[in-house]
Amino acid sequence: MPESEDVFEEVKKIRWHQEAIDSNMELLTRAHGKEILNDIMGFFGNVPGKKKKTNLARVYLAVDGVKTVGAIATALKMKVPNVSTEISKLKEMSLIEVKDVVKEGIIYKKRKVDTLLRISQKLIKDFGLDKIPTQVENAEPLPEPKIEDAKQEEKNE
């Protein structure tokens, strides 16, 4: 079985390489976080002089790695084609990615940049959404931002 050992070693190398790339991307994202976040908020229309794209924000917040596009549409009381249009915009901006394809449809999840830059929390606050619009009874609430993070943000402003 030397072939399977070779394959295993190659997979290990690929995983290591991918982890290194992910770490570098995290470092770059953190280093340029404010600029990246401003760009993302502009995409959502969350800047002075632009109309806020509330449906785009609602769809983004509803992407949870569990719901299909159809389930998101139902939860938001939107038409599937309208949700699909917003999903396409979010994919183009690299904010979400496919998590799984099931017989009911495609399931998307947010990319790691959401956690790194706290995009969801900012959208909820700035768009006046008290909670994710598709929160179900058993859903866990969003984690509260750490006090240290808030203090650091205040220093940066």
C-alpha cells in the first residue's frame, strides 16, 4: 500500500499549505481591516450618500450554513428569484461560499471575513435590525463583542 501512503502524505502537504495561506489571509485582513470593512459597508450601501440595501443585508444575515436559498426566501418572506439575485451579489463580493448541495437546493455559508471583521454585527447595528431576521426559536443568539475588541475599535477611530 505504498500508493495510499504517498497520497496521504500529499494530502497532508496540501492541508498544511492551505492552512498557511489561510493564516496569511487572516493577517492581511486584520492589518487592512478598517479599509476592507469600509469597502464591504459601501457594498451594502451603508455609507453616507448611498441608499442602504436592506434586502441584501437581510439575505446576508440569513445565510447560516444550514438553510437553502428556498428556506431563506421563506424565512424572509421574499421570492426565491429575488433571494437568488442577492446571493449572486454576495458571492461576487466573496462574502459567502457554497457549503453544501442537497436535493432541496444549495446551502451557503459566510466566509471567515465575517467573523474577523464582525460584518454581521455591524449590519445588524447599522441597519437597525435587532436580530438576524431569520432567527428561529432554537437558534443561538449572536455572541456579544468582547470588551477588549470594542476598546481597540475606539482607539482606532
